[in-house]
Amino acid sequence: MIHFVGAGPGAVDLITVRGQKLLETADQIIYAGSLVNPQLLACAKEGCRILDSAGMTLEAVVAAMEEGEGQGWMTVRLHTGDPSVYGAIREQMDILAQKGIAYDVVPGVSSFCAAAASLQAEYTLPGISQSVIITRMEGRTPVPDKQKIADYAAHQATMVIFLSASLLDGLQAELLRGGYAADTPAAIVYKASWPEEQTYTCTVGTLAETARRHAISKTALIVVGKVLGPAYDRSLLYHPAFTHGCRQAAPEDQQYGDHIGQETEP
Ligand code: SAH
């Protein structure tokens, strides 16, 4: 059996309990060495075969999995963050299915969640953004038409941009071309949840310069949107005037104002 496991964003205690148990009992661990924290492997049992997939092809990874199956091993395929986000797991699962090898997936804490925690941000704020766009700049991996950064920037929703820390001049230009104002709040989160984590808040207009100043060119997420700014509406769910399945509106409705923060300085 093959278990695809999300390793979480980096901190060793941000893997799930289920993922940790599988790591402890695996006979073989194939981990994405470029981003998975190697300290996670310290819990592997003695004799566990550990392979770093960073230098392997899809074919070599599948061959190692097949070999494990032949030996009656339990294999953990350890991917950074959550495997469903830029994890390249579909191609592995499809080959395993063709070969009749059983597998399952254990989710993980994606780095975009860890970045929000680092920034103490909420991606979905009433009145500001009710959507989060997870995307990337086009690099050597092409991005389909209608899914370019500028297309998404037009929505003015929160954007979390992966795999683009080395392309920030282009990213900044695309965000501006798509309609974000240069003063839209933005942030760069480097190695969220790792001991060496760094966060820099800036604006769309200063993204590239900020990354250059701090020598950030990889393992970073770019967060863009007014949710990083001061203004938003309070939630209806916890509003005294709002009745829902679990609560009746209180008689002293409207105890608080509905808008928090200011769009601009007075
Ligand atoms: N499956 C992973 C993403 C893999 S793609 C997840 O769910 O997080 C690799 C990209 O993810 C990196 O280029 C970087 O943009 C981002 N990334 C991964 N871990 C990160 C971290 N701890 N901090 C910031 N960005 C991270």
C-alpha cells in the first residue's frame, strides 16, 4: 500500500497525527527533498528505506514504489504542504491504478495556510474578498489561457501565488496590468513555519524591490489583496442582529458598528 502524505509546511509538528503515525511505521519513505523538512524523517523506524525524490524521475519513483510492493512494504510518499497543491500526485496515482497498486492520500497543512498564520491574516474578509485564488506565474511550466496572473488580478480577490519567488518583476507587472492598484497591500512569506521564516509586508508596487532587498528568490509565497489592509466588515455569523440555525438575534441589535478599520487615513 502506498500512502501519499502531506508533510505540512515545514515545522515538524505541523504534520497531521495520521501522517506522523504512517511515517513511524513505514518500511519505505520517498520524500520530496527540495521542500520537506528532513527532521520529519527522524521518526522513521530502523531499517526504513528513505529516498529523496528530488533527483528522481516519475518512473524512478514508481519503480521504487513497485519494488516496495514486491517486498510487502508499506510506502509513504511524503509531499510538502498538502499533496493536492502542486504536488504532482495525479500522475503517480494514475500509474499506480494502472498497475493495480492500492494507495490513499493523507492531507497536510498547505504552506498557504501557514503563510496566513505567519501574517496573522484572514484570507476571506466580509466586504473585501470572499475568494482565495491559488495560482502561479508562468515559468517553464505553461499556464493555460485565461488563467494568467492578470486575468485573476482583475477579480481583486485574495491571491496566493506559489512557485514565483524568482519571477517577481514579471509578477508585479502582471498584477498591475490586471488591475491591482500599486498601493494594494501585499506580502512575501519565506519558509512559513520553519525556524528561518521571514515575512515582509509591502505593496504590489514594491513586491520585486522588497524581495531583492531581502534576497528572497525561492521557497516563498506571495500574498496579495486588501485583506492585508485595515478595513473589512464584521461577520454576520457573530453579529447580534443576525439569526441563524444555532442562535436567535439578541434584542439589543446593532451593538457594534458593521465596518471595521478605515480604507484610507483620515
Ligand atoms: N504542496 C505544497 C506546494 C508545493 S509547490 C503546499 O501545499 O504548500 C512549492 C512552492 O510552495 C514553493 O515554491 C513555494 O512557493 C511554496 N512553499 C512551500 N512551502 C513553503 C513555505 N513553508 N513557506 C512559503 N512557501 C512555501
